[in-house]
Amino acid sequence: VSAAGFTPATGVPGVLNNGALLQAEFSGGSFNVVDLQYTEVGSFTLQSSALNFLGVPGLDIVGDDIIVGRFTPASLVISTTTDGEFDNTNIAGLVAYTYVGQRFSYDPALRPSFEVTALNAYGSPTLNYTGAWAKLTAASVTLSGPTADNVALGADGLTLMAVSYTQDPASFVINDLGGGTIEFVFSDDDFVYSKDSNSQVPPFNPQLDLVINDVTDADTITNSGVTTLTPDGTSVEMRFGRLRMENAFGSELNDLVMNYHLEFYDLIGTTPFWTRHDDADTTVFPGDITAVPGNTAATAINPTLLPGKFDITLSAPLV
């Protein structure tokens, strides 16, 4: 028994286990082979031959060539993982940060990723599992995103900070690394901490998990076990922010100027909220302000000399 031609033609030939059969294994002129194994994916050409048939030197019998396969891997394994890093959303100011309630994602240069390697029954990579012979797609991955922070507690001191996760519609960037290994790189997923009464806490760093529950290819070849990725969030500062307006008084005949401040919650000393001197990203437009009565409108918003403080000009009411 020999493995002759094989596919993919650009790949490498596998090894046919138990390729030589002994005369003593035959009964009634036949033998049912049940333990043949091929160490690659694809197919090969099988040809049987009997040399010195019936003990006659030179009497060789050669059978027809037959195509055997397509063979699939015995299993898949997640062979390498990279946790990646989160990135702040607001980066234009003196200090990078992200608001609770604001979307953030991965550092574009440090995205989470993992590699899946196809193995044969001996635990070695099937090198031909590449190109059209690799049957992994984004749909092959079963993923669970976070619903809460791993560590950070809300204002009640009991409930973990709630977070919503939305996977990017692009799912993964898939790279065929060759040698039976396929890389999955996460795209721009969305993470948003819920902004509610329980989220008014001092700044914290996110700790969130991405759980790969299963990877199964189109031939239902699968991996075993669960893999968890935890992107590094130590460079991300989550802040509970607010916009605080001050009272202003004046004649109804004139435009009125009132102040507002961008603040964040931080229990430093006796002051729970601090003006955001480092906020260079937040912009409020006149159309964002709803004035009461309705015949009064915000006509201009101007920064003051004090960082994080702005003036709103309200028009005199129409009479």
C-alpha cells in the first residue's frame, strides 16, 4: 500500500499509517483494514501491490489507483492568545480618559487575538490546512462578551459595574498564517459602562473578559475547553462625568449669560466633583440646550479663561 499523488498539490504529503500489510493478516484471500490513518488534510492516491505473489519471485500484482479523501483534521486547538489593550476615547486633553456611558474599544495597534491550529490524531499540525483547505470563518467562533466588570463595584459597594458589549459587525480580521494555523484578530468592538445611579464612583480601570466558548470549522471539527482573553485596561481611566449649570439672573429685556462646568466625580477631600480642566473633547452646541420658556434659545456657547468652564448666551424672551 502506498500514498502516491496527493492534494493539495502545493502542500506536503502526509504519512499513511499501517501502509504495509502482512500475509498472515489475510483470511480467505482478503483483509479488512480498520486502522489506517493519514496525517494530513486533503486526499491522496492509493495503490495496492503484492510483490512475489504466492511466493513466486518476480510475480508482482499492482492494483488500480483510487482517490481516498477528503481528510479533515482530528481536532482544533487554540494555540496562542494575545490579550491586547483597551484605549481611551478622549485623548485630546492633557490626560486621556473615558466617560462612564461613553463607548470605548481596543488600542488599534494592540487588539486581542488568538490562533487556531488544526491537528492530526498524533497531535501534530496538519500543514495542508491552509487556503481553500482551511474551513474556519468568523462564524466558526462562539464568543461571550462581558456584562459586568470583573472587579469594579458600583456606588452600593455590592454590585459590579454593568457594561454592555457589542461585537463589531466585521467580527474578526482572519489571517492564514500557514502551517495549519489561522489567526483571528478582534475588530472595533464597543464597550459601554452603564451610566446610572450606581455608576457614580471614583475613576477606575476596566477589567473585562472576552470568553471564547468554542471554535468549530465547517466540517464540525472542534476544539475543547474555554479560552478567556482579558484586555489590559490599566491605561484607561473611566470617569463619571456631568455638566453642571450655574444659576443666572438678569432682565428679561436682555440676553442672559450663564455658566456651565464640565465635572467628574472623584472623592478627593470634601469635594466630590471636580471641574474637568483636562477635557478637550466634549463639545456642547446651542442646539443641545433646550430653554424654557420655549421662546428663549441658546444662541452661543463660548469657552472662558478657566478650562472646563463655558458661557451660554440665552436670548431675551420674545414678547
